[in-house]
Amino acid sequence: MAAPILRMQVDSLARVSYVATAPRADQIAADVLGGGEFRKFKDAEGQRLTDRRLIELATPAHPWLEDVYTATSSWVHFSPEHVRAAWQVRQGDGDADGGGLRLSGAIPLRPEQIPLSTLDELLAAMTKATEELFGYSEAWESRKGRPAGQGRDIPK
């Protein structure tokens, strides 16, 4: 399903947001390109840059991020959300099962089991994350090769 992909987008947006606002952005970018991991780095307050911390730091610029992170976390890590989504309990038809309860499920979920409203929410969040990631890319493009504080107009 799309939820793990959205979670990757959310994680990427949180990391790019951090690098874009960090006092030593060039050093962090160099460390990451050299194989460093965010979770081993510390922010200006001395806190490790875990996924949770990066989301906290990015939320002022991206207010929707916390809710989407929480929702997608339940899909990335095996959780009760997985069980509820994968299994359904229904009243039996009365013939083969005597009218009792029927348990059915499938992993992965069949597309018809996913409510359209859930797919709409996922696609909207994916679009928002992509647009905001591109915003950081455009900001970097406008400043690339310029002295600090200077930029150039980027044709649209």
C-alpha cells in the first residue's frame, strides 16, 4: 500500500527541513553524503536527531506533518492498525456456518478493502509532501553558488 511510501516522504521532508534550517547545514549535508546517519547526530540542544525529533523540529514549518507521521507510523511498524485493517469479522450467512461470526483476512490487503477516503487522504498527503520537498529544492537552487543571504530569481 501507499502508506509506507508516504512515510518515506514524511521522513525525507523532515530531514530536508532540518538541513535547510540548521546552522551548520553544509556540514550536516557532507556528513550524510559521507555515510552518516541522522539518528547519530545531535541538534543544537544536544538531542539525537531521531525520526520523532526531526518531526518535532519540522512541525512549525509543516503543521500537518505530525498527524501524518503518527498515522503512517502505525503502518510501518506492526501494530493493532495492521490487524484491524487485515482482518474482518462479519455475521455469517447462516448456511455453512450456522449464522455465527466469520473471520476473514488477507495480507496484503486487497484494493477493495481499502476505503476510498483513506486513499484520498494518502494521495493528498503524498502530494503535499512532494510539493513541500520541491519547495526546498527550489530554495536551494536559488541560493546555490551565491554568498550567504543572496539568491537569484528562478524562472517558473
